[in-house]
Amino acid sequence: MEVLIASTDLIRRALTANDLARTDPEEHADYLAASQLAYRAVNGVGAATRLLDCGYFIQATAICRDIAEVGMLALLFSEKPDELRRWRKIPRDERHRKYGRSKLGRGIMAQDRYSYFNTYFNTFSEFGTHPSAESILAHHDGRQFQIGPHVNERLYVTIHTDLAHLMRRITEVFDQVYSTMDGIDLTTELPSEIARFQNAVEKLALKKDQASTVVA
């Protein structure tokens, strides 16, 4: 929870720090496009954790899948800033073909980082987005199958942990996106928020940082 709170707070503050006066309307539109992706991740965390608190585990992981896809796009834009403008202008019927997951996998240079997001995307797709045998686990509380919201401590902790690992990486990527766009060093601009985030990440690192633990 410390990572989730620190990461979403840092993203919010970074958006504020980058809300600058821009005379070029294209540059401002790029900022707005990147911002809506960042807010999508932040709002996704809020929605997913609320669903987890209510005992809707599959629905929560469906939102986590969306957050993983946001991470892939942000990773591409952190490496190739010009792609952000192309992405926001491309016709809707062409967007998936040119910026779908498989296309992103071929366009991103940091394949290890893409693989991290892709692994989460696949797991959350099977568990939360598509009906699957794995998702049956979400309806069992350790004693019997349940219909409707219920308590499952193992899933509650596991999904929160996976989401924290995911948001850790996404926050680092958005830091690079805004640095590339405006040349702002968040370590200088937001030292307390950065320190809080890094402290939370260090605590998280004490746990096993594996690619995914949802269905392990």
C-alpha cells in the first residue's frame, strides 16, 4: 500500500510540475495525451483497490490489465517521444494495428522492460479479462466456492503486491516520459515525493520481486 500511495502521489505531483505554459499547441496536446495516460494509471489503482476491498477479485485484475497496457505505451513514448504525437493523431481504426501489444513489442528497445509489462498483461488477461480455468480460484475462499463478493486473504494480498510492483515500474517510466518532454528533473523538482517513493520501493524489494504471483 505504501508503494501504491507513493507512486500515485508522485505521478499527480509530476503532472502538476509539468503543467507549464506552452506556446506551441502541438506540444501542449502532447502533454495532455501523456497526462491522460498517467491519470488512467492512477485512476486504475483507485478503482482496482476499491474492488479488492469489496471482494471483487476478477474485476480488480481486469483493471490491472489496463494499467499494464498503459505501461507499455508509456515505455514506448519514453524511448521515442515522437510516437506520442503519432499515437494521439492516428485514426481509431488504425490505432490497434499500429500500437497494439504485438506492435509495441517490436517497437520498444528495452525488451526486458516490455517483457515485464507483457507478463502482467498476459496474467491479468487470463485471470481477469477472459473466462479461464485460472479465474475459478478467485471464487474459492479456501473452504468453498462463493458467489458474489467474499473474503480471500491470499488473493487480496497477492493482487495488491502485484499491483504495487507494476506501479513501481510505471511510475519510473512516466518519470522518463516527462523528463524527455520538458527536461524536468523530478529528483530536483519533487525531492520529498521521490524520497518517499524510493523508500516504499526499498521496502517492497524485501519481498520476492517476481514477474507475477497472481495464480502462483
